Amino acid sequence: MEQPIWNFEQEPWVDESPDETSINLRAYFDRMPDEKMQQYSPDWTDDRVVEWDGNFREDGALMIACCERDVDVAEYRRVLGQARAYRDRIRGELLPSSAVTK
């Protein structure tokens, strides 16, 4: 498996003490294509977010490997916002200027 260019998983933790689930959620976002992540809108309903991602179970939790606990849509949105801010900050360093879009 090819490793992603992003390394949000290793970014400093600002607002929480990480556990296995929060680390794996960051890794999940590292593997999300940039084009897909840029499609996300914070204005979407929770149902739209679940549909867009496509990896939520019927009980509303994200299907993610090696988790100690469930990830709900609220946590998903919070960490996705952090992942997007991380990518916006470093995108120009990692991608050729022709691939940088907003």
C-alpha cells in the first residue's frame, strides 16, 4: 500500500489527549484524497456527511479499523476540520503549484 503524502496523524495534539481511535481517525483522513476532502462543506447536514464519506455504519459510527471506541459524526466533523486546516497550511509544500486548488 502506498503511503499518503499527508502526515496529519503526526501533527501535535492541541485539544485532546490522543487514544488509539483518535490517532487512527487522523490516519483515516491522511488517506483521503485531497480532491475529496476539498469537496466537504461544513454547511452539510450530518446525513449528507455520512453519505459523502460512505464509511459510516447504520448505527451512525464510522467504520474504522483498530478503534477503542466509536467515532460519531460530530467528532468526525471536528477532526476533519483540523485535517483540512493542516492540508491548507502545508499543501503548497507537498504538491506542485499546478495541483494546488482551493
